[in-house]
Amino acid sequence: MRLSARVDYALRAAAELAVAGNHPVTAVQLAEAQQIPPKFLENILGQLRRSGLVRSQRGPEGGYWLAKPAADIALADIIRAIDGPLLGVRGERPEHVGYTGPAKSLQDVWIALRASERSILESVTLAHIAAGELPPPVHALTEDPSAWESPSFL
């Protein structure tokens, strides 16, 4: 899985908003806290607002805050708001891609991959991230030393 810079920035900004609770945080404050280019962040916050994940208010008391409790916003929600579906094959959902012959099983692999991504990204919420406490099954995956290693290619 490859996450775009936009998704990375959106997740980091949303984590900051989760910590802030119901107190508005300006885009400048978010950008400085997470070292995100401010103009880039403004566009991302707009996408999150249009998706109903973030609320905003203009003015001296304005800023951004989460539109619902951090425990009700999964990482998958943010990824979908910024980049669309979790897994696509040539721009299509895996259930809409068909193969023939020896490649026929690839569709099942893509479906399984999406299910695996969902099991993690839909179970981890902004509340988990803000608290630094991942769900036990996710935490267990990080305890495997091989999870931290990059595969070597010849």
C-alpha cells in the first residue's frame, strides 16, 4: 500500500485535531505543529470538511475541529475522504476487475488485500492515535521484528 503525501498530512492534522478536542485550531497552528505546507493543508482541510469529518469557523475565534468524536473516525474514513477507495486496480474497484487463465486468482488476492487493509484501517481511530494506544491486534503486528524490515530485492 502506498499512501500519498496528502493522506499522510491529513492523518497528521486530524491527529492534532483529536488532541485539541472541541477547541478550534487554525490551519497555521496545524501546519506548524506537523510541519505541513500551509497552502497544501488548507486544501486538505477543505476536503475533510466536505466529507463531514472536520468542521470549521472563520474569524478570530475560528479554526478547525473534528465534526464527531475522535473515537468515531477511523483512519480509513480519512484516507477515503482524501484519496478515495482503499484499494484500486487500474482505477477500478477489485470486485470490478476480472482476469482469465492463470491470472484469474489475482482478483481474489486484491479482494483479500483490501480486506486486510480494512481490518487495520477501520479498527484504528483518531482516538487511538491521539492516545498512542493502538488496538491489541494492530499493536501485535508491530511487535514482529520482520514487520520493521524492508524486503531486499536483488
